[in-house]
Amino acid sequence: MERKTPRTFQVVVDVNAANHVSQCLLRGILRFARERGDWGVIVNGAGKLDAALPSLVIDGFIGGKADSTRRCAPSVLGRKTVELTLDGGSVGRLAAEHFVERGFVQFAFVGEDRSPAWSTDRLAAFRRELASRGLPCAVYVPVSGTKRGDLSFQARHLASWLAAQPRPLAVLAAFDARARQVLEACRLAGLDVPGDVAVLGVDDDPLECETNQPTISSVALNGEEAGYAAAAALDAAMRGGGGRPRRIVVGGARVETRASTARFVGRDPLVAKARAAIAGRLRERLLVSELARELGVSRRTLELRFRADAGLPVGEAILRARLERAKTLLRMTPLPCEEIAAACGVCTASHLANLFRRKFGATPSSFRNGS
């Protein structure tokens, strides 16, 4: 008796593999494909399907607005498709919250030169979040005309604009490479980062964020999770199932805080330094006495000045920062509670659960599920 060959689904993934967010999406898609075991994945990284591809039987397609403005190739139109779309709202909201928590009242946005839709969406969301708090946002107008290709002129133009803004200034750059250009412009203008200007990027690309001095804080997107969800939705559609969304949103998941935003604005510089130290050491065990010693003051002095400026004890501020970090990770990532506890400097998942019950009247699991 002839053995029947197992069915293999051929899927085209239309992403630019050189782009960090697309790489994250692809990781999620390939993880799902490995788990299923009956997927063949063709990555259409060049934007044009190979001449031989139309001869293949293509079952499904993943791509769309999460990767620039690319469109489905004609040979896959009509197949089962899942669209990836970028959400600028979550990026703007996370960026505004990050800066407002640090006490900033002056803000600016530096977008992509040609103002693509994803850049203008992030600007609109950032301005909307700030406006809801009665806060202003200046917008940098890029160089146009014949000077657009003069990189040296562009850097000087941005430096001059930054130098003219009120300080301390919080700048959201449309993406990480743009944030790096903002840091270079700050150097040209003699502006300290983050003392005069705090800079936040988007995408959390380690090649941009970790290789600069200072390192760049960034809004990380849920790329891998979105890729996995897109693959699951397509798989259900190809197998004749329903109930899963056919449009998957790629949005902001959390802010990865690094040196470029390690500043808190307040009336008391000692308290600002203390809050910056707390934000940078959430994974560690941090005693108030140790923090005071590092700042060169007595514990009593730190406690008195912190309460006067921030309105709460230092220990309570540390706990709040840990729990806010935990809430963000629960809401935006699939990480197990043990890993979230470790990321927030809480010794065990059970201790984190006790803290949640005491502070919020809910368990971490129920918070994650929205119940």
C-alpha cells in the first residue's frame, strides 16, 4: 500500500529581513512553524517574489503594513492572508508615560525625514497623550530640497533646533537610528544627554541602542509575539478554522530604559538622582541605606528630602517602581511569573503574587487576563 505524503503548507512571509522589527516578527513565525512541523516558509525579503515561486502551490501569506508600505505580490493574492499592521497609539502612550513619570514638562518629536505613515502615527499619538495632560510638544521639521542629501548639514540643522528648545527636554525619535542621530546632534550642540536632553527611540534594536554612548532607551515592540499570533491565525485559516483575527497589530510592549533617559526632573536634585538610581536597578536588591550611602547622604536626610519632594517614603517608591514594571510585563509579554518576578527584583513568583494581592486586590494572573 502506498504511503500518503504528509500535507505541507507553503507560506510566504513578506518582510524585510534586514529590519530589526521584521526579524522579531520572523522569529515568532518560525517558532510557530517549528512547533507545527508541517509548514514550509518562504521569506520574500526583497519585496518581489522569485520567478520560480508562482509555480509553487502557495497556501498562505503574512505581510502588510508592519513592514513599510509593501503590498501583496500578485501570485499570492486570493490565498489565505494575515495582515500585519503597526499601532502608533501604544508607542505614543508608552513614550509619554515614560517621560511624564520622570517629571518632564517640555517635549519634542523628531520623525523620519519623509514622514511615512508609521512616523506620523507615532507623532499623533505622542502629542495626543501629552495634550491630555496639558503638556506641549515641539515637532522638528526635517531639511528639504537640495540639502536633504547633505548629512553634515542635516546634523547641524538638528543641533541648532535642539539648542533652541527649552530644557530639560524630552525627545521621542521615530525609531532607534533617528534617536542615534539626535544624540549626535546633541553632541554637536554641546547638550548633555540625559542632563539637558533625554532621548527615547522606538524598536529596541540592540545594534542601535547598545552600541552608542550613552546607550539609548527605546520603546520595544511586541514583534515576536505578533509574528507567532499571525502564524497561528493563518494556520487556522488554512485548515478551515475560524475565530482568529486576520489582522495582527504590532505595537509598543514596554520601554527598555537605558542611559539616554536616566534622568528625573524635580525640585530636589538629590531626589532626582535617587529616582534615577531606583529605575536603573529594578532587577537588584536595593536597600534604602545602600542608596543613601551611594548618594553620599545619611538615610534620614534621604528619607526627609525624598518625602518632601516625591510625597512618599523611599521604600514605597522602590516597591511602586517594581510593581509598575511587573504590570507592564504582565500586560505586554507572555513571560511566566517567575521571570517577571526576577526582572522586577522580587525574590519569588509567590512573593510577587502576595504583593499584587495586597496592593491591587488581584493576582498577577488575573491582572494579565483582565479579570
